[in-house]
Amino acid sequence: MQCAERIAAGMSNPQIAEELRLNPGTVKVYVSSLYDAVGVKTRLELLIWFRDRFGRSMDRRVAPLVG
């Protein structure tokens, strides 16, 4: 869930890896698994999915990108 929250906040995979002290490849695997779990194919679709389910809990930097 930590990766998911950071994606919703607009962070890139390398930023997530650095903040969570993970290998960037590990983050990529987590993100791909998250895409599969929620049924999306792109980061933008994932951000829209977050917005639809959690509303204004997304970071303000990301909200304009998804509606």
C-alpha cells in the first residue's frame, strides 16, 4: 500500500524506490502487480482509479491531471 499511496501522490518509481529504500526493480514489480490487481494498464488509469475510490485524498499535484 505504501507504493500505491506514493503513486497517488504523483511520485515516480525512482522517487518511490528512494523514499522506501527499495530497489527500483522491486518498485516496478509492485506497480505492475498493482495495475493487474485493479485492472488498469497505465499510470494515468491508476490515478483515475484512485480518484474514483478515494476522492480528494490524492495529492493536489496529481488531481488536475485526472479530472
